[in-house]
Amino acid sequence: MLENVFDSKQAIRKKIVDKYKDEITISIPKLLGSLDIVGNPVGLFKNISSGVVDLVEKPLDGFLQGPLEGTKGLVIGAGSLMKNTVSGTFNSIGKVTGSLASGLSNLTMVKYSLLEVEFLLRMMNISHKERNQNLEDQNTSEKVL
């Protein structure tokens, strides 16, 4: 936000352009790092760093209260680190394999149009409802007998 500006139009335009260039320069690495094809390394880093923070903070908070609470905090922090590391790793691996599967699917040209998929899903749902209705009708007729 610019207030009380006494610059020329060109100077103001340059400031605005520079601002957006800076934003793009910061955003592009984040965007590239969060792509699924490379396993979302930004997400992996966030998960692991969250676990490391817990590994440090939980014991410190606990030891301020006493040795038993500190030990409990150490166990909780280590568990958080393990959970976040495993979760982030498998999430990244899943994204890479999903991207590879999608690419292979496109290469083999095994595609269904959205209309075909929607039609199949509707037919499966209708047949499922009809089958359940038939089972209910049979149960009702058996109860009458």
C-alpha cells in the first residue's frame, strides 16, 4: 500500500511491477516444490520439521514441570517425529506413484470420458438399488408366509 505518494506515474508503475516480481520470485519455488510429480517436498519438509519441533518443545515443556513430565514429553516428541516423518514420507511416495500411474494411463490411452464414467456409476447405483429392493421384497414375502 502506498500512501501520500508524490512520484511520477512511471515510478509508481515500477514499484508495483517490482512488488509483483518479488511475489512471483518467492512463489515459484514453493509452487515447484509442491508439485505431485516430485512428491511434494515442501509438504514433506513441513511434516518433518513439525516433528522436530515437537521433539524439542515437548521435553522442554515437560522438564520445566518435573523429570517425569519431561520423560513423558520426550516420548511424545519422539512419537510425533516418527509419526510425521513416516506420514510425510508415505504421502510423498503416494503422490509420486499417483503421478506416474496417471502418466502411464495417459500413455496407454486408457481413458474413459466423464459421461461414460457417470453412466456406469449410475447404472451400478440403479442395479444396487434394484437388488436391495428385490431382497426386501423377498424378506417381506417370507415374513407373510
